[in-house]
Amino acid sequence: MIAHAIFFYTFSIIAVVSAIMVTASKNTVHSVFFLILDFISISCLFIMIGAEFLGMIMLIVYVGAVAVLFLFVVMMLNVAQQKNQWFTGQATSKHIPVGLIISTLIFFEIIIVIGGWKYKPEIFDINNSLASTSVSNTHSLGQVLYTDYIHVFQISGMILLVAMVGAIVLTFRQRSGVKKQSYIKQISRERAEGVEVLEVQSNKGVKIDD
Amino acid sequence: MEYLSIVFQEVYKILFLLVPVLVSVAMIVWLDRRVWAFVQKRQGPNVVGPFGLLQSLADALKYIFKEIIIPSSSNKVIFILAPIVTMTLALIAWAVIPFSATQVLADINVGILYLFAVSSLGVYGIIMGGWASNSKYPFLGAIRSAAQMVSYEVSIGVIIINVLLCVGSLNLNDIVIAQQNMWFVIPLFPMFVIFFISALAETNRPPFDLPEAEAELVAGYQTEYSGMMYAMFWLGEYANILLMCAMGAILFLGGWMSPIDVYPFTLVPGAIWLILKILLLFILFALVKAIVPRYRYDQLMRLGWKVFLPLSLTWVVLTASYLFYFNLLPVN
């Protein structure tokens, strides 16, 4: 039990500290790396409470895919300078009020969830519905997701699909004058199209069109 | 005291796994160069030790005694962390590989997800190295490899779903045991081919070694690295290749199972069979390196997103419908 406590506190301290460092570090790329560290320690916490499937999916989806894209964007865009200006107080961000509103909302949501769990524990009695059936939690998750919550599950999938298509449509632009290499065309070229054998007369040369 | 003894036992087990893995990584580098040389009618490394077997050891010694140069304009912490991350991630994945029904360090329920997660984290070592070097070629190499690895992970994930549909469990031992009657390479052969090619791309092997394409990018993300740090990148890369081979052996070639369930073959311990299967896949990897020229980058992306992804997704639908129609779905 004491080992459990040691691991729990290690992971949670790393999670909290790295979450703070995401906003506190001056270098934006460092921020993303701290975010990744945060994701990893959170997934370790998930594994510790027995939600191994959730922990692994967290690693695969957030760390393996989403954070890579974050890193891409942060490395390519020059956001570092702007963040530096905020730190030195030369420029103020217009996004701060919006961020404040969203963070207060999230804060109250967390208070409501924790409060409800504290005062009405029987509502959140998940242990009885899942853990007691002695099957692995991947199975039990699947049994809940694909039976009781199938419609919600499908709808969330559709929303993600729509978001993806929307993002592609918004950023898609047809550029003209770009030379494209067609795979099929390149392979299916015949000798007759590409090579022409000419009799070259001396001192006359050959006139090559186009 | 009892707790300490448990810890020591685990450490002993881990060492018993990791030391052979590291030694075999060194051997596999030699094998890779040898196969490559034989295809091109050369001798390959044959001077140090019998058949040149100790070549990798000599190389390692050379790397250890070389100076580690850290570029002055680099981001030092991340620059040093990058090879460590690569190597650690390549080694921790071996914890879940089953060498027989009982010989596995951590027999966890979500073994295949763990393998997939760790192999998808492998991209960070490369991005960190490329970005922290603060120079053009490593950065371009890192960006290329990140895009490449993320693309091919998608199709590997879908292929894993194919196998899982036939097994009904995420545990690696269950996956192996489900292939008792027939290896999955037979019913899912197209998936095996796609897995093999995706594994080449995932581990940045030729013909998909664009992150370190020497003709365009000097050496890609490892340009600025020297000495032991370069060697760690190198070891991590080969450990990753071995891991992908092990994954292929477990998913499609029956893992530690003997190929025929007859008396003299069943006597051979499972670890030997697994190693033989890994070696078979690795020799295929090495042959591909020697035979196939490098892909162009847009062709690589096209192959990943427009060919492999639709194909493997279609195959998921096919497998699922087949299993559903003939009532073969593994339900427990």
C-alpha cells in the first residue's frame, strides 16, 4: 500500500508541476513538452486506478498524435516571440478575458462534480457497475459503450467527422499553376511519347520545339 | 525487507531481459550489414572476430571514446534528452513481449495497446533531437519523420484492429494462443504485407528513410550528434526495428508457437521460435534495404494515406462482416 501511495504522489506531483510549467515556461516548445509530460503522468494515474484501457488510449491519442501536431504548429509558427512580449509586459493579449471566462467555467464544473461526489456518493457508484463483473475493463467499457450509449457514441463520432471535414474544407484552396506529378501518367508513358530519333545533318543542327 | 527482495527480483528479471536485447541489437546491426553486403556481392564487415561478429562491439568502443560535441546554439537539455528518450522507449516496450506462455515480464491486459503506444511515442526522440540541434537539416529531417511516422501509425493501428477482431482480447499471450490452429498470416495476408511496409516506414528504414536521406539532408535529425549520443540513437533505432519484427511475429506469425504442433518441434522452447521468427522478419527488412531505392516524399505520403489506410479500413469491414456472418466472433 505504501508503494502505491509513493507512486501516486510522484505521478500527481509531476502532473501538477508540469501543468503549471506549461503556462509558466517562457519557451513555447518547452510548454508543449511539459504538456506531454503532463499527459503521460495523467495516463500513469489512470493505469494506477485500474483504468488501463483509458490510460493507454490517452497515451496513443493525446501523446502519440495530438501533441505531435501541437509541436508541429508551435515549431513552425513564430509564437515564441509573442509569448516573450507577454512575459515582459510589452504587449497584452486580447484573449485573456475569454480565457478567464472559460477557466472559471471549468473551475465551477469541477467544483460541481467533486461536490456531487462528496455529498451523493451513490450517484457516482461506478465501481458496482463496472469493476465488480470481473472482466477486463476493455470488455466492460465496450459492453457499456456499444449497448446503452451506442447513440451518444455514434453521434460523438459523427461530430468528430464533421469537424474534420470542416477543418479540411476551411483550409483547402485550389492553387493554379502548380505542377503536379501524376503517378499513373508517369508509369504509363510509352517510349514513343518520350523519345524521338532524328537524323542530324552536319552543320545544320536540330530544331527542337517546346 | 520483503519489499526490497521483491524489487531485487524484478530488477534481476529486467536485466535478464534487457541484456540479451542489447546484445542482440549489436548482433542485428552486424547481420544487417552482412545481408546488405551479400546482396550487393560484397563481403561486409568480416575482420573483427569470427565472421566479423564483434564488429558492432568495436564500433561501440569507438563511439564511447569519441568526444560528445554539443552545439553552442542548441537547446542543451532537450538535445541531451533526445537520444535518451529514443533508447528508453525502444527498450521499455520489450516488457510485454511474451517469450512463452509464462515467460513474460509484464503480462498486462492491454499489451498490444502498450506496444502501439510506446511505438507511437518513438517519434518524440526524433523531433526533440531535430529541434534542439537548432540547425536546418536536423529540423527538416525531424519534421519529415514526424509526419511520416504519424501517417503510418494510423494504418498500423487499423491493422491491429483486424487482428483483435479475430482474437477478442488485447493481451499478447491471448493473441498468440488464438493462432493455435492457423497463423493470422494466412487469412490476413494482405494485412501482413501492409503491416510489413508500414513497419519499414515507422522505423525509418529504407526505402522510407527520408528523415535521414543522406543525399538531401546530410543525416537528418542526427546530423549534430556525435560519440555515444549518436550511438544511442543508433541502438534505439535498431531496438525499434527488432521490436517491430517481434510485433509482426506475434500478430501474424504465431509468436512463440511452434510452426507445426508435432512432437519434436514442441520440445523447442517458445523463446527460440520467437527469435527465429523475429530473425526471419529482420532478414526481410535487410533485404528490402538492399533491393529497393528510396521513395519520393509525396509518394510516401500518398502510399500511407491514399492506399494503405483505405485498404486496411476496408479489410476491417470485411473481417468484421465475415466473422459476424459466420458467427465466428470471439465472445467470452
